Amino acid sequence: MRMHTYAEAAIELNIPESWLAKHKAELPHTEFGSYVRFSDADLEEIREMHRVRPASDEVPPVAGLPGLLLDLKPAPARHRSAANA
């Protein structure tokens, strides 16, 4: 089983090392005295703890096109003034 340091775990999770240190008490980890390590299983559990899912499993079709999440509309046209040209 691979054990990761703060720096290695932060790289693996793509987050700042300082965030891991700040939230250590809330996260799964192993302590060897003053040494803190994160196993691969710990990192996966951290990912799952912070995974965000839609409130509903079912997304209704939009404008008769199933599978679209948003009814996208074009942005209003912008015109540059002579001062910004």
C-alpha cells in the first residue's frame, strides 16, 4: 500500500497542501507520531467525501432535446464604443 505525504497527496488531489493540513482532523489519514500520511484508499475516500451530485437523478428534457442540461440562449450583442476601439 502506497502512503503519500502532504505534498504528494495535494498533487494527487490537485489541491493546495495547506488545505490538507488545515482540514486534517476531518479527513481520513494515518499518523506515525508527527508524520501524517494518506493511503490511496484515503485519497479515494476524500474524493468521495467532496463529490457533488445533482439534486435529482432525472434531468428533464429541455426544448424537446433530451440530454441537454440548460436551455442556452445567445448573449446580447455588444457594441464597442469609439473610445474603446
